[in-house]
Amino acid sequence: MKKQRLMPANHWDWSMPVAFSQGWKTDNLLFIGGQVSLTPDSQTVAPGDIEQQTHNTFGFVEKVLHEGDSGLADLVKFNTWYQFDGHGPALKEYWEKMTRVRLEYLRDPGPVGTALRIAGLGYEDLLIEIDGVAAVGGHRKRVMPEGHWDWSIPVPLSQGWIVDDHLFLGGQVSADAQGNPIDEGDIIAQTRNTYDFIRKVLDAAGADFNNIVQLNIFYRYDGAPSGQADYVDRILDVSHDYIDAPYPAGVVMQVDGLAYEGLLIEIEAIASISGDKRVIAPDGHWQWKEEAPFSQAIRMGDFVYASGQISADPSGEIMGPGDIETQTHNAFQNLANVLEVAGSRMGDLVKLYTFYHCDETGDALKRYWERMTDVRMQYLTTPGPTGTAIRVNGFHRPGQIIEIQGVAAIGD
């Protein structure tokens, strides 16, 4: 597989020297790192202004695409991570205001999308981060099942895209054709509804649940910390009704919320149309304490999709509870182990997600991100992968404060 690093001139930059890349072009796929509204000297542009920050962020997305001889019309998947502290009708209005700006950039037909409200980003005044995948050649087909759920305003987004052997499924939710939540407050019913919509996209693409190589579950939880593990168990119990071994890679991640107030869960996926799927199971690796329908990684051709790696021992107990440096070290060691067993290495990473929890604010939040990043740089080669770092509300395992997920592309 041929690979090309993408680093546009006069782009925004990080607050400290890092190995991260803005984009990687790999044969027919182009991975775009998380783009934010910063200057080349790492100053926030338009703090507090979601519309202007969305404009700026999409401008950077477009620059990365152009650097890879691509454009917005080639975008097949994008994730929007955004911060908003409001509730009720104000939440929907905020999402729609942000989305009207996004519509100025999205082409018709547009990419699949996952939009998640998060605790925040590495800088307190950043409101939005966008990453994505573009198709720069090969066979491409849009997937739009009939009678599917829809958004609250007209958008050109898609439910699925086939790119050669890849099938990208956008974030699926428990909603009706007008974007209204179904089964509000019932996490079990919403999880079933969401999986039923995933099944419809898979069916329309000529695939099924056994074709899935990556499954990312994002959920909202507002209860007491002591009840969160049981809440996640209910999600996983339903998941087992749909997902059989060999299990995909994936994460189960708490977020601040979704686009509409009554939604509790959103699930996105990547599948192999041909069923090319090899489970990666390193000996002596950490394991989930709960009955999770995940493998540590899946190799699909020359791509490796790694599950979220954490700082845990083989019995699933968190190591270094509350210690960001220790947990970051352990998580990266686990990721390196998974890649090695898959026939890959850290230098093959083209995408790295870092989900972390931090209650600090202001400069202390930025210093926390930099402490974590100092450790990350000890493991990443130069040039490194694209990166998206998301501050989440927390984790369902007591003491856990970081989880990393990666995609590797094996080749030159």
C-alpha cells in the first residue's frame, strides 16, 4: 500500500512539538485528522462562536483534501465533536445552527456523519473538532435504505457509503423520519432501534453483522457513577443479540449527549463487504471484565482496526487509577502489542483517537493535555498518524481516564 503524508502549508498547529499529521493518503482512502479553529501558533480563532469555528474547521478540512488531490465531494465519512452546555430546545437549535454552516461545505450526496456532544477539547474555548475519510478513487456507491430515520432539517448526509471493500455506516440513532427521538429514556429500546437501523444499512449494502470490522458505541448517561457499569451492561446485553463472534473491534464511550435531547445512544460502524476479517487476539493481553462483543483488533486486508486500548491487567482491573501518565504509557504499550500481533507497527498508524477525562479548566486543562501528549510522543514515530483528541465525561470503569483507538495501514 502506498502512503502519502499530508501537511498543508500555513495550517493550524499544536501548542507543542508533536509527530501528528494533518492527513494520510492510503491508496483509495484519505484520512483527515481532527481539524480545529486554531492559528499556526496555536491560538483559538473565534472563541465562543460556533458558526465561525465551524467555518474555520471546514476550511482546514478542505485544505487537507486539496493537499491530497481531493475535494469535499470525495468526503465519505466525517465525525463532528462539539461542545454545548445547554439543554432542551436550545440543544437542537445549537445543532441546527452548526449544521447550517456544515451544509455550506457538504456536497450532495454527502458523507455519512456522526455528531457527538462532548465534555470539551484540549483548549477550553474550542467548540468543535471535525475529522473524516475521503475516497480518492476506486468504486464508490451511496447506501440509503427506504423508510429510514432522518434528520430534523434537510441535509445531504448519507446513511452508508461503499468504497471498494469498505462500507462506512454513519452514526445510527433511535429516531423517526422527522428526527424525533423514539423510546425516550429507555436505553434498551433505543439500543435495539439503533441496531435495527444498522441492519437496514447492512442489508441495503449486501452485508450483515458478521461483516462489521469496527463498531463504536457512544452513549449518554446522567445517573449516579455507581450505576454506570450496569447501564453499559444493558447496552452490551442488547449488542450480543445482534453481534456474534468473530467480534469486531470497537469502543463503548460515554459522551455528554447527542444532537437531540431525548437520544441516549449513537452507533457507527465500518464493515468489509467481502467479509475479509481476521481477529487479532494477543496472548496475555488485558480483557474486558464485562461480556463485551469486541476483539482486540481486526485485520482487513492491509488495514488494522484496533479496539480502544486501556490501562488494564489481564483480569480487566485498571492499572494506575487516576494517573494520566501511567495510564497513557500502558494504553500505548497495549496498542503496540496489538499491532505487532497483527503484522503491523506503530509507524503504520494513520489514525489515532485519544479519549480522555479531565476535570481541570483553563491553563490547567491545557497542561493536562500536554502531560498526556508528552507520553504519547514517546510511542509515535515521525511522521505520525492523524490525531483526534476528545475530552469525554468519564468512563464506566472506576479509575479509568484514557482510552486510545487506532487504524493502521500496512505499507510503505
